[in-house]
Amino acid sequence: MMNISLNSEQEKFIQSQIAKGKYANIQQVIDSALKLLEKQEAIPAQLEEKLNYQFDELAGTWNEADEIEFLENTKPCREIEKNLWKSSQFY
């Protein structure tokens, strides 16, 4: 069993939730809070999975014209980067 300490604001919030009838007791409030925390923790992994799926989908639509367009559009950036490295004091 775990003991936790709450500050006065947290205690007031929990008591207000019980008084409003949203929860029957403190345990239900804590259970609900932990379920929300679990969902929040899962969101980054779900987003990464969704993005990877979308990237995989896009990869299948990439063609030579897209590659040429990409290289042309990013050429100025590559030139800037090359010049920055030339003028950099860092090696």
C-alpha cells in the first residue's frame, strides 16, 4: 500500500468533485486521474505510430519528378549550409 500527501488545493479539488457527485470517494477520483495519466502517456507513442504509417504511405507515392523538385527546392539550403561550414571556426 502506498501513502501519498496532498496539498490543500488538491484536497479541496478532490472534495469538490465528491461533493458534486462526480465520484463517490477519494479512491474513484485517484483512479480516474491515473487513467487520464495513462492515456496522456500513450499519446506520443500513438502519434509516432501514426506518423510512421503516413510516411510509409507517402514513400509509396514518391516518384522521380518529386525527387527532382525536392532537390531543386532544397539546393539553396544546402549551399547556405556548405558556406556556413566553410566560414565556421569549428572543425
